[in-house]
Amino acid sequence: MHPVTSATIKDVARVAGCGIATASRVLNNSGPASAEMRERVQRAAHDLGFSFNAAGRALQSRKSMTIGCLVPSLANPVFAEAVQGVQSELLGSGYQLLISCSNYDDDADGTAITTLMENNVDGIIATMVAPDRSSALMQAKQRDIPVSLMFHDPIDGLVTAYVDNFVAAAEVARRFAAFGHKRVGFLALRFSTSDRSRNRYAGFHEQCRASGLAQPTLIEISEDEARHPERLAAILINYPDVTALFASNDFLAIAVQKATRHLGWQVPQDLSVVGFDGIEIGRLLETPLTTIETSPEAMGRQAARSLLNALQGLGLKQRPPLPFSFREGETLAAPNPKRTDDDRVAAQPSSVPPLKI
């Protein structure tokens, strides 16, 4: 094969029959690849006369060589892991990451996207309050700045890396039914502004009905109530008939475990609890958390891979949802027949030691 003048990494990937990110990892020796794939990429690079110096010159003709990444918070390990996945996928591509956090605020989302565009980013990766109605995101698309979302379920006109929240939540309802629970609840934070939380509730609600359970009780709480176990306990005491609670994320599930101690309840004997996300700290609790386990790192990688493909002229294509699993912890069990509603109502919030991990 004759060398291609000013060969790019896109050319190498095409000849090797792999993705651009895979070719980059092989040529940078910066990530996993099979021996066969390494040989194909290295042979293609040699035949094409590819060098990263040539790639650098080609890439420098493009805008700023920066990608904007917007997430609600880096204090939540779910989003921190996703950003790490983005960074890993961008390694060796020549692109640098600009990170912004919005603290789950719709207006802050718009401001952050606008600021990233003012910094002339070549693409945007985002998790937002409401991407479907974001005027700033629409403006980015109008400027032909490719956008790749993380965590959001599919939205018309936008590509996303996600776990099917509806399907995953339905699995929780099936597990509750299998353990014999009849009256269950869904604990939500920012329910009105989180498409992820709403889709999880929808899947949970539908499967509860299909499994013969009562309509799940929707319990919405504030951030302040989630941070203070005694305040959350004062809310939970109002739902004595609920024997199993599905929290819309692991942080809320852990908050529930703390709150039940203020009521003198035990998990799962008096209240079963299941979370969503699969953060590592859930494994380290005195009573390990049962949860839907996802891979935020894989979501970040997929979002970055989609964006790199778009920046190389390959277009943005929606990929299938990423896998999830039901992680067996110790916070789900059959309802305790010896625990009466009167017993639960009689419980009063009290001071107890903090939850051990």
C-alpha cells in the first residue's frame, strides 16, 4: 500500500477496521487492546506513513482542540467516574477537557454551556437538568458544535450514553415482588427536574402494577432533608405501611439507612432499601447496599468516543444502552411479619450513633 499524504488517525482507524479511539490507544500505548488489534493498527500506521506529528498539524487546523464537559457535581462519585472515563477516552487524541459543574441548577446549565461556547470548544459532553429544553444547547447545535450527553435517556435530536432507567427500575419492582413485598415506595430528590429520576419511577410504577403490587408511594424530599437523618426519619414515619423503598440513587439509599436508626428500625428487617448507581461505598457499609449497578466510567468513555467520531466527520450515532446489573447486597429481604404498623407508627426519631462504614 502506498503511503497517504498527511495521513490522519482517522485513516489509520479505517484501514485497521477499528474505531478512532482504539487506534489512538494502540499508537499511544495508553489502554487495552488485543494483540491482533495492535498488529492491525501498527501495520496500518506503517503502511500509511502515519505519525502523530502529522496528526498534530492536521488537528491544529481545527478550532481550539478543547472539549467542554458539564456535569451536575464532582462531589457525587457517579459523575466523577464519568468524567474520568471521558478523560481516558480522550487520551492521545490531542483534545483537552474543560470541566464545569452546575450544582443541578437549570440556569447554571445554560450559563455553563454559553461559557464553554465562548471558549470556542469543539464539542460538548453534558449531563444537565433539562437538555431537551436548553436554549444554550440548541444554540450549540446551530453552530455545528457536536453534543454528546451522559446518563440521559434518549432525547430526539441528541445522542446520549446511558443505562435504560425504565428497564433497570422495573427490575427493582420484580425483586420486591419476589420477596413478597406488597406496599412499596420510591424516594426521589429533584424529581421535577431530573429526567433520570422520573424515568426510574415510571419503570418502577409500571412493573409494580404488572407484578400485582400496590401503586408505589412517591416520596419527594429536599436536599436538606436528605442531609439530615433526623429530618428524613420524621418523613419516613408517615409511611408505616411501606415495607420496601427504592431510592432513586445510592446516596439517598444510604441516607435512608441512617434515618431508620433514628426510628429504631433495622434494615432490612423493618424496611428493605434498594439504591441506584452502584457506588463503591455502598459495598463498605455495615449492611452492604443492594442496588442497581451501572458503569459511569463506561458512560463517559462512550460519550467521548461518540464525540471524537463526530469531530472526525463520522457523524453522531445513537448507541444501544449500556448494561446494568442487580447487585445483591444485604438491604433487601422479605417483609417482617412480626413488625406491625402500630409498632412502626409508635417509633419516634431519636439520637443514635452514625452509620458505620
